[in-house]
Amino acid sequence: MKNDDTHNNAAATESKQLTKCKRKPTQKQQVLKHLQESGSGLTQAEAANLYNCWRLAPCICRLRKEGHIIDTIEEPNRQRTGTHARYILITEPTPPTAA
């Protein structure tokens, strides 16, 4: 009887571990989803606050290399002089067509 209980407990523990194995989205995935769903785009400050992404420009560069067309808009800073970048997704990459 104890052997069956041990087996059941081990199976329950294993199933709990399998559900914990789901990986959270990467910063690149989070940024892409934000760009897809948001019409207003994303700035470095927003990316740092929302996704703990402190280097947004390299993330945008990787997305561009994957074929996403992302526009950069320079906006004036509110509290200081100078500008900052706002990235807006223009189009998704198109899959290659079969010839």
C-alpha cells in the first residue's frame, strides 16, 4: 500500500514540475507583442518599466533582422532638452512563397 502512495505522490509531484517548466516569454517576444498590440509604439523608458528591458535598441535590431519593419520616430523629451526614440511596428515579415 505504501508503495502505491509513493508512486501516486511521485506522479503528482512530476505533473506539478511539468506545469512549472513553461518558460516565460523573452524580452524580444514581449517587445514584439507590445509593438503588435499597441498603436502608440514603445520607448526605452516604457520597455524598462514594463519588461525590465534596459537595452531596447539591440532588441529592435534583432526584430528588424528577422524581417519586421520597425520605424523609429524621434520625440522631444518632456523634462529635458534632447530627444528619445519611439519604435513603431509598420509590417510583419512575409513568409516566402513557394515557386
